[in-house]
Amino acid sequence: MKKIFTIVLFGCCVHSKGQEMDLNVKSKIENVTVFLEGAQVTRHATVGLKSGVSILTFPGIAPGIQEQSIQVEGPSAVKILSV
């Protein structure tokens, strides 16, 4: 079964001398659409971020997900470097 995940991040940027931060982010399932050959799961999370590089980890997402199907969105003040 093919699964498509969409994660929407709402980040709050706080200016400070930032260094790399690793954060585990709990996301909440907001919507699920089931298709004949797969499903689309939309999750939302709110994260407070300091300026600098942050590595966000989302526990609880199915290990069998197709990595190329993950879509991440954030506010214009946040630059997403990779997924």
C-alpha cells in the first residue's frame, strides 16, 4: 500500500546565536484519505525554532513510507534545506 505524508510546520523564529539543534517533534494526524492503492496522511506540528540550523525528527511515522512522497511546508521565514 502506497502512503503519502504531508507535514506542515509552523515555526516561530527567535533570534539568538544559534547552533545546530536536534529536536524530536510530535506531529498530530489531521486528515487521512484512503485510496484503492495507498493512503494520504496529513500531519501538523508546531515548533519553536531559534535562528540557526535545526534537525527535526518526527517519531511515529511508518517505517515503510516512500521517502519521495514526503512533503514539508513552513512559513516564509523558515528555509527547509532537505527532507
